[in-house]
Amino acid sequence: MGPQSLRFEDFCRSTGLDHATVENLMRNELLDISLWRDKEHTRPFGIFDDVLPTPEALAAMGLSVRAEYEPESLRSDEQTDDDAGKAWVRPWRHARYCR
């Protein structure tokens, strides 16, 4: 099983950020970890859930998120027997979002 994603609407709801703000964030700051329904980046789909930005990272971008936003609780933990012991590595540089 490969990386999972958190749907755009669910990210908006969990952070308390409006759709326009999240869409802009996905196009600019989170482009490497964003998924789109089209190649023109006009229809957002979601964000890889293993690298969701922390509340602190979003605050550093000048965004105020809900106190209840906890990226760890939104991550997929599904794992099959075939996945046991495997480390999924994405080639993108995303350490700045996972602190």
C-alpha cells in the first residue's frame, strides 16, 4: 500500500481554514504534497496525510487554525501484512511541514 491522502474538504474542516485559503496554500506552500483532480491545478483533491503540516508550520505561514487540529489523528495507519517493515519514502523535500 502506498501513501494515503486527506481529502481537501476534510483538511479545510479540520483546520478551520476556508476553501480559498487552502487552495492557495496547496498551490504555493504545499504544492509538493498536494493532489489535484486536473493538471491545471484548478480542482483540489487532497494532501498526502503522512506529511500534513503541523499547526506550528501553518502559524508560521500566518494562518490561524482550530485548536482541535491534530495532524497525527488524521493520518492513515492502515497497513497490510505485505507492508510490514517497509518504509515509504517520497522523493520530495517535505521536512519543513512535519516538525
